[in-house]
Amino acid sequence: MSISSLKYLQRLPPLSSSNVGKVLFSAQPGSVLPSSLSCTGLSCQAQRQALSTEQSRTVQQSQVSPLNFPPFVKDLFVGKFNKSVLSYAEVLNDESQFNLENKIREVRNFLDSNKELLEQVDRTGKISPDIINSFKQSGLFGLSIPQEFGGAGFLCTEIARFYEVFGCQLSLSEFMGTNEFLGYGVLLQHGSVEQKEKYLARLAEGEMMASWCLAEGGTGSDPDSVVCEAVEEGEEFVITGTKTWVTNGQGAQLFTVFAKLKVRNSLGEEEEKLTCFLVDKNELGVGELEISQPYALAGMRGLEVCDVRFEKCRVSRHAVLGSPGEGVSVLQSVLHRNKYMQAAGVVGSLRILLDDTIKHTKTRKQFGMPLSDFCLVRQQLARMAAKLYCLESMVFLTAGLADVSQHPDVEVESVIVKQFAAETSDYIVSGCLSLLGAQVNLDTSKYQQYMRDNQVLQGWQGSSNINKCFVGISGLRHLVQHQPELADLRQPANGNIIKTMRYHCKTLEHHVDRVSLRLDLSGCVHPGLQASARRLEWCVHKVHFVAQELLLKRGANIQVEEHLLERLSDLVTEVFVMTCAISRASRSFTLGLDNSEFEMNMVVPVSFESKQRVKRLIWETLNWDQEHSNRDEYLEHSGEYITRRGGYVAVHPLTKNSF
């Protein structure tokens, strides 16, 4: 297939948010493709002609608005579980799904026909301009941009499907994602009408590419440590500073830059506040912008990460995104929201690796038998497939939650999915390479790239510590907002004894491990998964209980220790994983989809093992008064000791105390 064959995707017909069904996750008729769209080689034209104009009119009249859908994972912390999620995310109607898969097939065929160009990315450290230009001509740079600004206006579910295909080369999916969700993501949410009209159409066409400038030499996960500054001079701002880890720094024309600006607070005092700016490379003077050569990355080499230096860079007052001094809130609104899209690319990459491994085990023989005939190998493959299945389920359920909500609140889900993607990648890459044998250790092996990409992925766009603390804190804050009476329970001596006794009566079932399954989640899934649903419900009740206990016993002003936040995050992650996997498997078996029995067979052990991990996490989190309850203090003191001494200080095991 020639590179130009992707042109049919230009002006992709949008599925507007009004296509979401009134009943959560139930497919309703959606928009109909215009007959002028060319679907090369797929006979789409004949099928579209079979749809009459009257049918199209009826479809358009049946569209409804998105729902005011509450946050799913946050509500777990307050003891709420939206059972409609167990029907899984049927966001697209049949025709929309058919049209989407046709487009996906064409993109996949294009990428398959250009495997050599994709394989060169790891060697050259650069994505081929031919691929980028074809994507530009196809409208793939504007998937999330609304139609009125020249984009496709796709739903999150559809965009995630595209990024899954881009994942055949992780550098490609990350390159596209940084441009779309960070580069001009702030512009979509906080840009003025004038800013959007000026840039969005050009970004959708690929005429411009955008990049994200937040990190600095001394700034990682803490935005308040930014030293890049902006000074107001008349009708302009002068930006000075150096940004690091800027993806596609050399190819970008539009930079989303965060800098400190002096603004007046409510008391009239001047203070430095983070502010977000749009910096157009084409409007800068000579010497105002300097871009370094790309870093030599170990993995994801096609991202072309650079340093970008702003030297008294002058921008207009109209270049501010949001309001001066509101950079932190602007940052928080986009930083976590679309991280699950990164996981969609990881799904595509891991699927290829796992398929290669399965084929290898069928052909490679040891002791006169194929590897696939050994029980341990089969179990290893099944566990990796189950991990991938859960990740895939989480990605598209999160996308569905974003689509059905009028004001989506999926930040916590998004971070959970991103973190689970990193852990799943580590598990599957390690497992697959161990089965593929010693050949993967050769420098010429194509599987070396998976090792390098996986290592970069572990800390890309946020470390696991930051992600898990974010999940824990977000959930506890949600609990405090919905149960402010917990503050009274922390002080039973101040006339709150009755409230305290009432709380202990309510939570007695948890202390004696006799939890009442009053949500009846087993009645919401296929009969073959009812036992798994009961395990899920047990865990759901435990999330609320553990969160309350942490706030009451360890959470003054929500200052829960980091190691407890990590365990709380792991606990709610297990619940979300079980929910997504059970929901998807139940839907597959109910609809009679291919291989649905295989899905159920994977989900049953997943639910069992997840419940066992939840039990362990609860014990580690709440059992402070039992033997070795101060194990966390031992670890913390040991860590403090070696950092104070500057290294590993244990003497050699052969050392003798002799003279």
C-alpha cells in the first residue's frame, strides 16, 4: 500500500458526543457517514448506499445528550458502586463501530506495509517524515479537535482505538499523544475563541505541531519548583528559561510553556504564580528560541526529546492560556486526564510481543515436545494474556466513562490505567523474553527494543510513587467532601461518643469479617461469573472501610503517610481491574462473542487472585497493633540511615572483627 493511500481518512466523519446513549453504556443509533467518503478496497460505498436518507434522518433524531455521570473510582471511596458499569462500555452503535473498524483496518494495513520505516525508528532515533506526512494528510493529527475547528471530533473510545494501532511502534503513539493531549490539550480546554480559531485548524491539518514545556533541570513532578520566569512589559510578556524533556522539540511550531509570573493576590501583594503561555515559534525574533539536539534515549527513541531555551522570548498578552497566575489549575486539568491513551498504545505493543511469543512456543521444541505442551508454559502464557486482557478492558471502559459523561471526571481512572500499563508491560516483557530464549540477548534482536521501551515507560510522565499518591489522596479528599462527619469521629471526647459508637457498630462486620453483600453485584453479570462478582463486591465494601479507618486513625488533615497511600491505591486498582475484566467478560459471553468462554476462564482466576491481594493489602494497612506492626518504621529508618551515610553500608559478610 502506498503512503498516499491514507488520504481517505482526511476529514474523518465525527461521532459527536450526542451519540452517547441515554441509558449508560447502551448502544444507540449514531451518525451516518457521508456518501462522499472514500473507503478504498473495503466496499464501504456499497454498504453506505444501502442506507436510505430516511434512515439517516431517523438516526439523527434519536441522538441524545451525555449524562451527568458521577466519578466511578472516587465513589468507591464513599462506598458507592455504579452497577451500570458492569454492562461495559457500548458507546458506539453498530454502524459507527463498522465504520471505525474500516478506518482502523486501513491504518493498520498502511503501517504493516511500512514496517521497514517503523523498524528504522529504533536505529535512527527519528520517525520517518513519510509516515508523519501521511498522518497529516489523513487528518490523524486532529482526532480530538472539534469539527467546527477543522478536526475529526472523535469520541475518546474511537481515539483510543487509533492509539492502540499506533502502538505497533511505541514512539509513534507517544509522539502523537504528546502532540494531541499535552501539546494542544490545554488550548482545547482553556484557549479563548480567538486562540482556537488561530491554531486549531492548522494543528488538525498537521500544518503545525505542538509540544509540552513543563520540566526543567530542577523540576520534575513539582510544578512549584519551576524557575522559568515571565516578566510583564507593557502589552507583552518576556519569557526566560530552559525547558528539558521536550518531546518533538525540533519539529514543533507551537509550545505550551509554564513559567512563573508575578501577579497580585487577593491582598494586593505581589507573588510569583505559575502561568501557562502559548509560544508560536513563527512569531519569535532571532535568538529568542534555541533548541538542542535530541537526547540519545535508551528507549522510545523516536520521540526526539530536546532542551528548549527561551532567551527573552516576547509573546503577546493574548498568549496566556487561562488567566495569569492560574497555571497550576490549568496544569491539573490536563496532566492526568488522558494518560490512559498512553496505555492504549502499550496494549497494541504488548499484543504483538505476546503473539510472537505464543507462535514461538508452538514451534520451539524441548525434550521432544513443543514448549506450548508444558503446563508451566501454558500457565505463564495465560497469566500474561490475562494481564493484557485486564489492561485492554480498563483502557476502553475508561474511554467509555469519558464519553458518556457531560463533565468527565476520569483523572483517577486514567492514572490507575497508566500505572497498571507500566506494571503490565514490565510483567509481559519479562515473561515473553524469558520464553523466547537466549536469542533475545543479542544486540541484533528485535526484542531488545521492547526491553528498552519498557524501561523508559516505567517512569514516563510520572513515577509510580507520584501516581499512587495521587490516586490515594484524590480518593480520600472525595471521601472527606462527602462524609465531613468523619472529622467528629476523630474527637470522641468532644461530645461525639454516640457518633463513634454508631460508627463502630456499622463497621463491626468488617472487624469480624462478615461483610454483607447488599449491593448484589452477582445479579448484574452472567451466571458463570457470579462467584467472581461476589469477590468483587467484598473488595468494594473494603475500599470504603479502609479509607475511613485511615482518615480516623492516621489522617489528620488528610496527611496520611505515603506508604499507606500507596497501599490504598493498590487496593482500589485491584477493584477497578476486577470491575473492568468481569464487566467485559460478562458482556462477551452474554452476546455470544467469539472466544467468550476463554475470556471467562481468564477472569475467574484474576478475580480470585485480586481478592487475595486485597486481603493482604488490608492486613498490611490496618493491622498496626499486631506483631511486627512497626515494619514500616524499620524500613523508613533503614532508608534514612543509608541516605545519611551516603551508600550501602553493610560490611562484607566475610569481614571479621579481628586485629
